[in-house]
Amino acid sequence: MSLSAAEFRSPGEGLAWLGGLVLALSSFMSWYTFDADVGFTVSITGWHTGLLGKLVFFIGLAVLGFLALRASGVELPPGVPGGMVIAGFGLLATILVLVRVISIPDDFSPAGRSIGLWISLLAGLLLIAAGLLRSAEEV
């Protein structure tokens, strides 16, 4: 059984696609910046912050893969709500990004937080909301 066009265009599903895409791309955005002594600003992307930045990228890809499988007709067992899977991915991503918000890696200690880190956090929260909305739609 595949997803109908109305189900594919539901708000929860659309927000999940958006959240997964933004989460994956946010790993390549500037998470930290600092002013170098030579007159320019140095930006550090999430991918270069270590394992957590890479995990955020792969969680975003996992969400997109999960949604693509659902769109192609692959179903989860009846006892596993798809919305909760999406919300779980969002929760995991949010926790990983919060670790980077709270604790700047020692290698980048003079750096301050940049916009990409906040976009990653918003994408994780968006996935949680999309998953909960999708669960409400499934009932």
C-alpha cells in the first residue's frame, strides 16, 4: 500500500521533509565563527566539529530516506507509528545539537556560535513537531 497524494501532502509529512532536508544541509553551514587577527572572519562548519556534526548530517539523511521509503510504499509494522519515528530522529538530532550549543569544542574555544548551529537546532525541533503532527494525523 502506498501513500495517497493527500497523505503525502499533509502538513506533518511536508514539515518532516523540510526538517530532514534542512537538518542534513545545516551540517555544512557555519556553526562557529571567530575573528582572525589578519582581518577576516573564520567559520567552522558543523561537519568539521567532530562526530556530532557528522551524526546530525546522517540523521537528516535517515529522515529523508525513511520518508522516501514511505512514499514508495514501504510500510512499518502496524505497532510502530511513523510519526514517532520521525519525532525520535528529531529528538536525537536536537540533543546532539544542544551538546554543541552548550559545549564548544576545545579546538574552537575562541569561537562563538553562528547561525548554522541555530538552524540545526530549529530543524531538529521542527522534526519533533512534524513527527507529533504526523502521529496525530495517523489516528
